[in-house]
Amino acid sequence: MDAYELIMRNAEEVVTDEEVRELASNPDGKRAYVGYEPSGVLHLGHLLTANKLIDLQEAGLEVVVLLADVHAYLNGKGTFEEIRETAEQMRAQFLAYGLEEDQTEFVYGSEFQLDEEYTLDLHTLELETTLNRAQRAMAEIQGGETAKVSHVVYPLMQTLDIEYLDLDLAVGGIDQRKVHMLAREELPELGYDVRPCLHTPIVADLTSGEGKMSSSEGVTISMEDSTDELEDKVNSAFCPPTADPEGDLENPVLELFEYHVFPRFEEVVVERPDEYGGDITYESYEALEADLESGELHPADAKGTLASYLDELIAPGREKLREIRS
RNA sequence: CCGCCCUUAGCUCAGACUGGUAGAGCAGUCGACUGUAGAUCGACUUGCCCCCCGUUCAAAUCGGGGAGGGCGGACCA
């Protein structure tokens, strides 16, 4: 795979394709980032963007992980001290997961977001942005509740981060789209360059196959799941024998194969008793999907396989968490 | 600063006028059926009724005080 293909793999969307092609043509020294609100335990949502960061490293880019402590504070996630602690745990889990330590720069938001210059730029941005616009940009991040002033400042800071971290590419889930569009619109107003952005898909809810899998509701697979818990969760997942279920539903089991398993493994071996046809090896997601669709691969076998591969991906982080907590 | 509304199961809410220690839908859990899950049947679980004080034999319900949330008025700095 060349740099462009690596960058684009499993991306839901890229803005704009031309800008990304240019980036891919000369990735040396180029910087990409994802910002995360510190969380004590990584879940598959985090790992989806982490997979993209690994792709980008492989494509030759430098990767910046923003441990967004100030953002977490603005979002009511606790005291700075608590946030710092969970951020440190998050960093350790990312490294355990497979981000290359010497190619990954971890930055705390508070290292630069409280500087005078940054703050003044922030106020300029506040002056340029309507409440309505900022609130819409934040809508995906904060469900339901009435917005606080902190919530509308939040996306404005994300905008500035792209400049202040000296980035060439902003990465996030598709839920970050509005924030990134705001950034593309506003950065030139401050005299800064527009950067391309890349959005990863959001995996459907595991049990229902609808909408988005979220950490706040429904079943989430995380670094702290034991092998047994993981098997139970995967086994209870919605999984009709097709890649395209009726209505708006998705097949989350296939999505997990596509976005989490195949990017990290050369081949996937389905072990099954002779009674059901014996073992099968897949070298691409497409082949596995086709077999599920045709009935050659039974959903139950797909689930068992998925659970064991996810378990392998999560194991180092789980071990790291255990160390941290002991 | 003033006024109005809201607070009951994980969620959305009913019950309050006419006191008698709580309900629905959804969610969830468990079975049956499928070599998975879902769908479909069958069964089941859940509550500091926001807090404190008072009235009463008895308060989710009435009175007073307080907290949290929402909306509006006033102000036009």
C-alpha cells in the first residue's frame, strides 16, 4: 500500500481529497493529530482513530496525540488533577496498543492552551463565531443537556489547536465533522492556513446495529474487558448473515472485522469444527464479508473469531491497566 | 433583582386538585425458538417519589424553608 492508500484506508471521508493527495506525495515531517478527552480506560471508539494514527505512522507521518485536559475540564470531567491522572493512563494504553513511542508525540492541552497568545486568538475567534454555530459544532460531543459557555468555547479551542500544534492533518471520528468544518472556515480569518481533515467511521451499536456505538450508552468493548466479558459482549451482538441489514441498520460484527481486525492482522483464521466445514483463512475483509453473505461463514463462527482477535488486540492494554492499578 | 414552571424506575413520563407507604411505555435480565444476534412468544427485576422541617392515625400528594434545572420579565450599561 502506498502512502495515499494507507491514509485513506477505512476513512469515512476526507476534506479535501486534493489536499490529502498532496500530503501523501510528500509525507516527510508532516504532522497529524487526534485529540482525546482523557479517559481512564480506552474503548473501541478510541482505538478506531488510533488505528488510523498507526496507518499514518506507517505512511511516514508524525503523529500527535493531544491529551485534551483543558477540554475535559470544560466538559465537566473533573478536577485537573483527576484529569491528569486518567490522561497518563490513557497514554500508557495507547503505547501498549501499538502506537510507536518514538514516532508519537503526546501533548497535554494545558501545555499551550493557557498561553497568552493562544488566549487572545481564542477571544478573536469568539468574536468571529456565532453562538449558534459553536453550539452546533459541539452538538455531537454533548448530548441532550443545555449548553454552558464552556461548551461553545470547546470547539473554538479545537480549531486553534490545529494551528498551535503545527499540524498538517486533523483526524477524528465523523462526529467531529462540524468542528473541523468550523476550523477550516475560521482559521483563514485569523490569518492561518487551512488544513485537511480525515474522518473515521463510527461503529454501530453492538447490540442493536443502529446509530453509533457510544461509551455513554449501550455495550462498549474496552481495555478492561476480560476475555470472557469480551466473548459475551461479541456473542450478544446483532449479526444477521448479511453486510447490509434492512433499514438503517448496520452489521456491527462485520464493521469490527473491517475497522479493527483486518487493519491489524495479515490474515484471519476462523477455527471451526469439521462438522461445520473446518478452519478457513481470510486475507481480506471483503472475502470474509462475501462468505458471511453467502452462508459459507456462519455468524456464530464469525463472532467467536472476532472475539479472539479483539482479545489479542486488547490484551497488552489490559495488562498495562492491571500494572497501573496495582 | 422580580415572576412562572419542573424535579417520581436506567430513560420519557403518569399519579398530586379529592392524603391511605407508586404505575405505564421503552430499556434491562432470564427462558423457548433459531448452530449467533435480532424478530416473535413466555416470565421477571428495578425506586432515599430532590433535601429538611411541620400538619396528620397516615404525606410522593397538604403547609413552610432550602437545593438543582428550565423559561420569561426588568435593565440597554
